[in-house]
Amino acid sequence: MKMTEAAPPSKKRKSGGPGSSEPEEISSRELPAAAVMEVPDSRTQPPPPGAEGLEEGVDYISGLPDAVLGDIISLLPTREGARTQTLASRWRQLWRSAPLNLDYDDLPAEGDALIAQILSAHTGSGRRLRISANHLCHEPATVDAWLRSPALSNLQELEFCRAANHPPVLPAVAASTFRLSSSLCVATISQCLLSDGIFETLHFPQLKQLMLEEVSISEGSLHRVIAGCPVLESMLLNRSTGFKCVRICSPSLRAIGVRVRSFQRPKIIVEDAPYLERLLRLDVDEGLDISVISAPNLEIMGCLPYKRPIQGLCAVFPTVLHTIKTLSIYVFYSSVEMVLSFMSCFPCLEKLYIEQDVSPDNISWRRKHKRHIRSLDIRLKTIVLKNYRGVLGDVNFAMFFVLHAKMLELLRFKVQGGCRNDFIARQRSLLQLEKRASRDARFEFTCDTDHRKIEDINHARDLSVADPFEW
């Protein structure tokens, strides 16, 4: 595909006069000058793979129904969606009637005026509106006017995104901000004060994803929000304040993520969540107490700090330990005693992530735990050791799994720093892999930066990734 110089901006068509019902066209003049992607000349470009036998010069995209093209346009960034108007007169009408995807960050500096112009010209419904949380602070009347626009009727996604230069005093949000609550499926609310009066009668019948980021909200209001979302599936509480305890009672929640501020120590109590599958603690260094009373389908949990005796953890999770299949823990240093305790409390555990601060001392577990090891049934299939340095303590700890995990399929070493071939060869020799208990086990050495971590989860949709600890 060839990049060419930007086409001259099309002239803005004048309105048909005071009595005309024809909306004003949004031209590319309001958008930043940039290169425009053009369809390559088929005479000079080789056909794409799989295109052999297709008729040359046929426009397959334009043959699609208007509804399909409208959905495609609504998934494009705002600027790219607007530029489809330049393709043909049919596309001009399509952009103005397609579900609107309006992202303030994707607009030039004069974004406020352009948003007003786009909303006045748009004849379709609204799919997504994303603006900075600063608008709630500095321009509440402007935001209110935008939300009253017919172009945002049936809005599905509303995002007040975090602003780096936000003032320290959180602005209060008016109840009218949530006038579109009946149609919202995704909501992100950042850096504002949510007063108690807002949620007394508010209902979100279609909301499936919710993130509250750096907001101030009371316990009562937070509980009313959860109760007012009957189909909520993912909820992310990201460094929000105003509550000391969150009680989760939800018939639909499947994933919860919590990240707290350094001065907080809130409690998360899962009282009744029949479909909850994931309970994720997103910051390993800060204090957060978690208790689970009823979550019969909870399978993925972490990252838990190993700072209290394991007997204490068993008391906190008395009814769900047999359902946990994936667990991530954060420890100061690893020990075989810790593993033995976890195996007794999480008997169905299949995947274990262990992240440690420092390497353990030279571990001597063979004599000390000889009696327990003989009767121990380690069902782990995947083990990931993070911050692996390859010193003697690391090697001896890893050898425990190599020699005794009979169902092991993968042991991955996330090496801190470089992962050189000579280092890997020496580690394979020290680990005595030829004596492994599982003949089908694989052993991988990767750099510690090869994957995104649980700390990288910053949106409610991220809670549903296949593996939240490595993605």
C-alpha cells in the first residue's frame, strides 16, 4: 500500500438555508493534515496471498450492505472514520448515519467545537464517547450539552479517561451525566466525586464492564452501583477512595480487579457471587484484605502476597479452595514449606505463578520433607517462576518441581536480565532435567519482559484476557 500526499481538503457544502433540514457536512478540513492511504495500483503491485484467480479491479467492499459498512466505520478511529467521506458520496452518507465513535484524543486542538459540529451533523446513534476527565472539571456545561445530543442516543460506551494534569480537588459530577445509563454497556469514570444522591435511583440495565478510576465514592453508593447493574460481568476498582469495605453481591459478575492507593487498606468481601471466576489483586505491594464467603466458580486468583501464615489464608477462603485452578503469589523469597502449604490448601491447583523479591538461601528440602514428599500429590501442570536469577537457592527450589511434579507440562523460568545461551545450558545441567518426574514436561527460559503483567491491566475489558498474569 502506497502513501501519497494528502488530497486537497474538500470544500464545505453550505447548508441549504434556514429552512433546510440537510445537516452540514463535516469536511476533512477540520481534521489534521496527514497522509491518506490509497488503494494501490493493481498493475504495479503483486496480488495479496490468496487473491489469485480473483477478478482485477473489482470493488468488493462497496458491494457490502450499508449496515455492514456502517459497523466497519464505527470501529475506526474518529479521524479515519470521518475521512471515509472522501471516498464517494455514498460513504459520506454512511459516516453520518453509522453508529458514532467519538474520541476526543483523536481530534485536533479545537476538539470542543469540532465535537459540537459532528454531533449536530450526525443522524445515526452513538456507539462510543471518550473524553478527558478534565472536561468534567473545567467544562461541565459543555459535557452536559454533548450528552443531550440526539446523536448520542443509545450510547453504548462512555469513558471519562484519566488526565495526567488533573487538579487535586475532584469535581462533583451531576446526576445528568448518567442520563444515558439505560443504554450503556461499557463505562469508565475517572477522577471525580460521585456523591450519594446520584445513585439513589440510577439503574444500568445493560452495563457489562465498569471501571471506577481515582474516584471518590462512599461504600453505600458503591454498593448501590453494583446492585443497579444486573448483568455486570467485569468491574475494575482502580485507586478509588471513600470506602473501607466493599461487599460483593452480584448474580452476574465474572471478574473483579482491585488496585488501591498506598495509604489505603480496604477490605473486599465476596459475599455472594455465583458466577465469579476471577479475583485479581493488581498491585502486589499495597495492603488489601480479601475474604470470600461464596464464590463456587472462582478459578483464578492473584496476586496474593505471602505475608501471613498459610493457615490464615485457608481461614479467609474456606469454601473456594477446591475450585482454584490458577494462582499467582508474591513472596519475599520462595520456600518448599510454602509450596507444601499451598498444595494442602489448593488441592486442585493446576497453574502456579511465583514472583519473589530475592533469591532464597541454599534450600535443603530433601531430608527435612522426605516423609511429606513421598505422599504428596502435586497436580500442577504449569509453573512460572518470576525473577529467576539462577543462583543455587533458585536452582534447588526449582528442582523440587522438576523431581516431584509428575503431571508437569511446562516449567517456565522468567529470567531477570539477559537470557544467554550459555546461561540456559548451565541451568539445564544444574536442574538435572534428565531426572524429571514428568517425561512430557517442557522447560522454557524467557526474559522477564517478554509478556505483559497483571500490573498492566488498566481497563475492565483487560480482566477477561486469557491469562491475566502473562498476556
